[in-house]
Amino acid sequence: MILQRRLRPLFIAILVLLVILFYYSGDGSKIQNQRFYRSTVKAIEAQRHAENEAAAVKAQPDPKPIVREAPKAEAPKADTDKAKEDSEEMQEIPIAGRTKMTIPKNKDDALKKEKEQAPETDDHAEAKDELNAILKRAPIIVFSKSYCPFSAKAKSILLKKYSIVPEPYVVELDHHKLGRALQSVLGESTGRRTVPNVLVNGKSIGGGDDVSALDQEDQLASTLKNLGGKWIQEVARKSQEE
């Protein structure tokens, strides 16, 4: 009995061993080995793929930080416009074929602009007052210069050829203390800067040639009466005997 009890575990162990050998040597062993192989291959491929991705990420260069450029400071527009305006108004001219001088492109506009900006002088203001006082002395005023032949022509026609009441008042600018300033003010108010300058009720009818032309066309008397109105009492041509 004792021998049988000892042989039973040995017999069982041998039986189990045979079953295992049979299992692994049979179809079941093949199927199990195939499943194990496939899972092992998949695990190896997954690990290799992960390692490749990690290496690729590590090999890529670090992205450069984006640097935004500061906005460029613009030059003041007013200064640019002013420089452009100055360049348009000025031009360079050669002097003696060598040096250059910058002058205004349009001299008349420059002089006019300078004159508008220049403050009024005392003589200029006094000349305005003097002109207003002179215009009150007679309806017909002859602004003349004693040495001017055209002034002599106008005075001869008005004073010697016609009888005018009240008589035209003559101002010799070359003898007047404000002669230059008066001539300048006359140019501004009547648009005529030369002498003689014949005014009727403050309106210029021209110079010596203009008065002579009106006389020859027999329109001088009517022109003086129309402009003088009630202030001129008489305008008549003198007889040749006188």
C-alpha cells in the first residue's frame, strides 16, 4: 500500500508531462505559438514606431521666435509739405556761369506776398489820409509830376482847352513831401502807378494819352459830367479866340 501511494504522484506527474508534450507538439501548440508571435511582433513594431517619432521630433530645429518690427517713425507732414511748397516756389539760376542763386519762380507773386505780409509803414498810412483829404478839394484831381511831358499834356487840355467849374486840382507828386507814398497808394486804389493819373470823383480815367483821346473823340466833357455828377457845375470847350 505504501508503494502504491508513492507511485501515484509520480504517475500523475508523468501523465501531465505527456499531456504537455502532446499539447505543444500538436496543433494547439502551433496555434498558441502563432498568436504569441504575432502579439510580440506588434509590440516590437509599436515600440520601434514610437522611438522613430521621438527621434524625428528631437531632430527638428527649435522654432524661431517671431519678432515684430517696430513701426517706423514718420516725418512730420507739416515740415514735408512746407519743404515741398518752398521747393515749388523757388528756383536756382546761374550767375556768371558758375555760382547759383535761389530766387522765387514768380517774382510778381513773391513781391505781392511780401507786400501783403509787410506791416503798413507810417508814411503809407499818412499817405492814405492825405489822399482822402485831397479828393475832397475838387471833383477832378490831376496827379502829376512837373517834369513829365504826359502830365503837361493832360494839364494843358483840362486847364487851357476847357472851362471846368470847379477847376481841376493839380498835385505835383515830385514836390509833395509824401509824393512817393501817395503814388503807391494811388496804384493800390486805382490800379494805375504812373503819372499823370486823372481822377473824377475818385475814379481814374487814365493819363495824358487817355485824356487826349477823349478830347479828340469829343467825349471828354460828357465823361467828366457823367462821373462828376452834381459836383461838376460846368464843363465846356473854350473858344479858339480865347
